Amino acid sequence: LKAQLASTFSLSALEHMFRICPVKAFAFASLSPSKIVQRTVSTSDEPLTIALVLGSTRVAGHAPPLLGPRVGLWLAAEIRAHGGSTPTFAVDVVDCAAERLPLLETPHFGYRRGKAPPALESLAARLAAADGYVLLTPEYNHAPSPALLNLLNHFGSSLFSFKPSAIASYSAGQWGGVRAAHSLRAPLSELGCLPVSAMIHIANAGEAFHADGVPNGGGADDGAAAARWCKYAARTLSQLEWWAAAARAQRAIADPRVESPAFARAPSERNAP
């Protein structure tokens, strides 16, 4: 199979194609050599950029102390460590508390190109540069963080689309924010950054992690607790890696917005005839 493609694609491109998207590789093999069009496949060894969006803006709460910072520290460390000695991801932490976006009045796409407030333009550029997203939310009244939704609603799908996302949630109780996490699937899908099937739910977060984000072994071996949490998170992060790498490789082959353009004027542009 590789021999049939070797005259058209470089060895590195072929290896990347088979590793990331074997189905596409076999589809190419079904074509006659004369019909295979020369294309450039991204074989970049650069880590995938993941925007980790921290959804909590709380500064006070019930005991134990605030949960968001410790969970965020742990999750950022897990994303950075994914892939072992050859890091898979580079992490850009987008903290809703630090961004301090106002309640939505004018979204980024409501301004003329380049004329949005500088902080909004900077954040838009960071989100657009990401290869994938991880959204971390607390659960408030069975719902995601309003600050997280407010941040997402400031931007259109053109920044997020054709990239994957993953959802992580936490709570002080036994459910780990699962209801808030499921509520995020709809807006992320509408933005075009489809969430992977696996999610990360952290129950009893105040007891699960120390204040510095290190998993709590409960007086026993923190290292054993860290290994268990690493294994749990790896399922979600591995799915995110697979889809993010495949999407980046495919974007290098063809611009997805040619066949599926963003709205130019109004949502009615996607209406049926």
C-alpha cells in the first residue's frame, strides 16, 4: 500500500497519514496513481496548542477553600505531561477570572475587523491559534459557570470550528459536575469544536487535590493517587490528541471553510431553500 503512494507522497507524509488517519490512506490507495493529486500533508513535530479555559471566577465560597485553582493546576499539569518525554501538547491557559470580560453586549464579531477592544482582540487571536480546547467548569445549580458561557458567547464559530474540544468538570460533592459538563456539549457543538466522547469529572474536589494541584493520597502515597488520576485523564486527552492531530493535518491539505463557510451576514444563510 505504501509503495503505491510512495511516488507521490514523501515518506514522512506517508507515515503521518497512516498514523493519524489510516482510513484516508486506504482511500488514497484505491485511486489509480494518475488520479492521486499531489498534496502537502502537515508532518509538523510541533506540539498541538491546547487552550485550557478555566471557568471559575469565584473569590470566596464554603469550606474547604476554593476548588477551581487546585483543579486547574492539576489539569494544566496533566495536559502538559501528556505524551511523556515527547510532549504532545502546549498549553495556553485562558482564565476567565483574569480575562474579566464584561457581560456580553457586543461580541467580537460585532466589531469591524481589527476594531474590537485590545483585550478582546488578543483573546480572539489566542483562541483562533489553538488546535483544540479543554473547558474546565464548576457546577452551579446543575449548570456550567456563567463566566465560561459568557466568554464563549463573545466569539463566533469561525474561531473554534473544525477543531476538537474536551470537557472537564468538578464539584465539592459526589457528582463531579457531570450535569454542568453535559450542558456544555450543545454550545461547543454549535461553535464547531465538537467535544470528544470522554469527559473528566472530579467529585469531592476539595479532598481529591491539595491546594497546589497535587492529587491527595489521603495520608498515604500521593504518587499512587497521581498515577490513578493520570490514567483517568489520559483517556480524554488521548481522544483529544487523536482528533486535534487529524484536524491539523487535514487543515493543511484543504481549507474546510471553502465547502462550509462561516456566516457572512446572518444565520438565515444556512436556512433550507
